[in-house]
Amino acid sequence: MIEFGDLGLDEWKFDKRQQVVVGKYSSKKVSLGQEIRVRIASVSVAGRKLYVAPSQLLVSERPRIRRKKPGASYKRKRRTTGRSGRKR
């Protein structure tokens, strides 16, 4: 079993339809059956579980997220033409 956080510095989402885990910012994909080199992260003997992590992170840098500046307002631009294409 691999934890999402062990895959790398990204937000990971599971796509049910394609059966893949996709990085939100990097768009890296990990699919079912894909070969990956792993290391043993922990073992639960009582729970009979083996937890593994990739030997190298898939995403090694934090994604740059554009954030809105405090106090800045982003207004929508006003349309100059109507639906018929004529200027107002």
C-alpha cells in the first residue's frame, strides 16, 4: 500500500474512470500495474500490512501556486458587444 503523500510534493487525486492517481499541479500519473521502484516504509505484523514508498519522489519540487494578493480585487471585464454583435 502506498500513501498519496509519499508520491511527491503535489496534491494527488484518484481518477476512478481511468484508474490512475494524478498530480494536480504536475499532471504526473501513476496507474494501476505501473512498475515503480519502492522502499519499505513500515510493516504492521498485527494488521498484516506492508506499507511502501517510492524510492524517488515523482515530484521533487513544490508546485508554484498563484495566489491573490491581499486587498486586490479582480473584476470581470465588461462586455462591449451584445449578443447580436452590435456595439452598445
